[in-house]
Amino acid sequence: MKKPHIAGIGEVLYDILPDSRKLGGAPSDFLCYAEKHGADVSLISAIGADDLGREVVSELNKFNINPVLAVTPYPTGRVLIFKNGDSCVAHILENAAWDYIPYTNAAEECVKKADAIYFGTLALRRSYSMSTILDLIDEATKAVYKFFDINLRQTYYSKDIILKLLERANILRLNSEELKVLKNMLGYKGSNEDICLKIKEDFELLYLILGDTAKESKIWGPNGEYSAIKNSRLHQTFAFGAGNAFAGTFLSSILNGKTLRDAHEEANLSAIEVCKQTAGVY
């Protein structure tokens, strides 16, 4: 049986740690888990004509992610990560290649054959990539799943960006802190559940996922379907990336015909595995 195809659009970069570096960016992390759970995946982005860009291609191939990457005059994206006690501070460098993703025939063809598209806010921080990403999303048919993983980072978002993506999405994933931001932006009142239902209705979403994945997650689906899972005994040693694991697994599972509850349980297990990783990876 043919595997579903998911296209991720957005930033691709390297997380530069004090003593190492690793492929980063929510789209590639998300696609790794989607591929593990039965999808063919492609990443649409941009790299520089540099060693780091060549490393990006090599790493994507290693994870069975088809690279649909333009080469730009700008350096391949980097995020500098510093230890700050028990937590980490990330500095996302400006004017990276992924700030200038061009609209290409390869990217358009990739989107047109996709069963689902994944995107977030960060890659829209510059108008150049914003224009490309919005145009590519608009090339997809109405039947395609359009997964908006809101991923608010630093100051790289605005009400205008969020609304542009919400209006195009039919799946939204966010955590409780991001829900607070959205609640204030949209002027909504009520409980978290009330606000989630209102967002789902106002923007005609098929699925809305509210997840603090180390603790609990809730999903509102089509036709009044609902699922909630609480991880009350989970010892959260390392949750960075758990949301991407959850999202990639969930979308792949839904595309492969799983029920909402089964897809939710599989997604939760993926997030738990990330949370159980030993501290000190970052």
C-alpha cells in the first residue's frame, strides 16, 4: 500500500551546543517521527553554499527525509544553545538561508503531491519566506491536511502571522502557554476547553491539539470526537522535542487510517520516549 506523503515547510538549521551540534528545526524533527510511523516525508527549505548546508543534506538523507532545498547566498541556519543552570538558552541567528526560501518548481510539485503539509510561525519571521510559504500552502488542495504547529519562538511571531496561518490550517497544535497568547490576541474568554472549542469552530479546524506533552494532552476531532491522556507519573527529565514527536506521530497515524484515540495513544508514547531521555543531551 502506498505510504502517505507529508511535506514540511520552514526552517532547517543546526543546533550548536557547547561541545557538539545536531540537526534542528521543528519541521525536520517532526518529519523524523512522521517517517518512523509510516509516512514518506519531504522538507522544503533553504541552505547556504557551505559545509553546514552539505551536512544538512547528509543528515536529512540519513533520516529518510527527502530534501527539497534551495541553495541561497545566505549561511545555513544556526541556533546557539547555552547552558543556564538546569535549563538552556537558545539564540536563533538572523539572516539565515531559511529566511529566504524561494518559490521553486520542485517545492510546488512536492506540495501538490502531498497528503499533508506541516508549518509553523518561525519561518515566517522574514517577508521573503513568508510569501513563499503562504503561496505554497495555497497550492495544496482543500482535501490536504494542513498542520499548523504554532511553535511560538522569542519575538518571531505576530497576530498577523498567526491569523494568516490559522486561516489556512485545518489542524492546530499548541501548548497551554501558547493558548494564553492566542486567547489574548483573539480576545477570547472562558476556560481552556471553551477557548479551544471556539478556535476550532471559528477557524473550521478538523483537529485541535492542546498538549503539555510531559503532563497531559487533549485532542478535539471531527464530529465531536474527543480524547484526553494524562501522564501523571511521568518523570520529565528531558522534554525538548516531545511536542514534535507527538505531532509527527499523530499526523502519520491519522493518515494511515488510525482512529483519533489510537493516533493519540501512539503520539503520546512517542512523546514519553523523548521525555524519558536522560538529562544532559542539551
